[in-house]
Amino acid sequence: MHKYPDYFHLFLGGPGKVAELVTVNTLPCTILTSKILSKMVERKSGIIINISSASGYHEMAKWSVYSGTKRFIKHFSACLHKEYSSLGITIQAVCPMFLATNMTHYSVTKTILSPEALAESAIKTLGHTSETAGSIIHELQAIGLSFPSFFVDPFISILSKTQKQEILEQQKMK
Ligand SMILES: NC(=O)c1ccc[n+]([C@@H]2O[C@H](COP(=O)([O-])OP(=O)(O)OC[C@H]3O[C@@H](n4cnc5c(N)ncnc54)[C@H](OP(=O)(O)O)[C@@H]3O)[C@@H](O)[C@H]2O)c1
């Protein structure tokens, strides 16, 4: 995850941190999926759930690397779903909105779910859809991200500015 949203050339930590984020967000999932598929093909059954993010639904300025890697997971999973569904293997991408985790430091609210609540709801969609935001409330929020950029981008811009300010203020207080 980016420390805070910013222009790509100002990415905190420079190219090394960029490489780390791309690696952590894409490679393990890709390699583990390739490893496990052979066994699943043999057994003609299996389920793979990859965690993407709703940030993969929209081209988010100042979040380019995170949003891009999450798009990769969503796209990769959708391709694999097409390849393997006829072989008895279910592949799903879960693309949640905000959750209350160490990454966000948000508290649980009506729209910011705990990972447990999201998982409990998302698991019910298995076998029904190859891609889900994971819960009804996140699905509704994600629809907003599919609106045209001229509508969505101003909201993302405000969110990014607020997040950057909050994080910089927290860092000053430390
Ligand atoms: N939180 C959200 O709002 C949200 C929304 C949509 C999707 N997601 C996705 O959910 C997944 C889990 O995130 P989370 O929100 O649960 O965050 P989290 O609680 O901070 O968990 C992130 C995990 O990734 C590991 N990690 C982070 N950077 C790493 C690095 N450079 N090298 C190795 N391991 C690293 C962390 O290890 P340590 O514990 O050792 O630091 C931790 O286990 C991510 O793929 C995220 O994109 C989160």
C-alpha cells in the first residue's frame, strides 16, 4: 500500500518501495496459484479466492501502483476463471471497499466492515460469481466507482487529499 496517496514520481521510498509493492501485491498470488492449479486439475476440483480491491475497478490518480496491482489480480483471476471453470475449478476475485484493518487503521462502521464480516458475506457468493466486492454495501459503493471518471475522480481527489493530510499530521505527532 502507498504510505499516502501522491504523485507517482514522489512515491515515498522511491523505486525500491515501488518494486516491493508491485512484488508483494502480485507475485505471491500468481506463483501460488500456478503451483496449486496442477493438483486441482488432477482432482478436477478446487477453489481459489484472490484478494483484489475495489481500487482495481477505477483508475485512481495518486494510487497508481496500488490500484494497478489490484487491477492485475482482478483481471488475472477473471482470465483464470474462464480457463478453469470447465475443469471443475472455481476462481474468484474479492474486491472490497474500505475495511477496518492494520492497513487503513479505520474503525468498523456501517460501511467500513471488519475483515471477518466481509469474509462471512463474501463466502456466500462462491459459485455464483467470479468477482465480488464481498458484501451488499460494498457492492453498492463499488457501483459508484464504475461511473464515468468526470463524476468519480473529484471524490477520489478529496479522499486522497484528506488521507494524505491525516497521515502527515499523525506522523508529525509521533
Ligand atoms: N483494508 C482495506 O480497506 C482493503 C480493501 C480492499 C482490499 N484489501 C486487501 O486486503 C489484503 C490484506 O490487507 P489488509 O487490509 O488486511 O492489511 P493488513 O492487515 O495490513 O495486512 C497486510 C498483510 O500483508 C503483509 N505485508 C505488507 N507489506 C508487506 C511486505 N512488504 N512484505 C511482506 N508482507 C507484507 C503484512 O505483514 P505484517 O503483518 O508482517 O506487516 C500483513 O500480513 C491486501 O491485499 C489489501 O490490498 C484491503
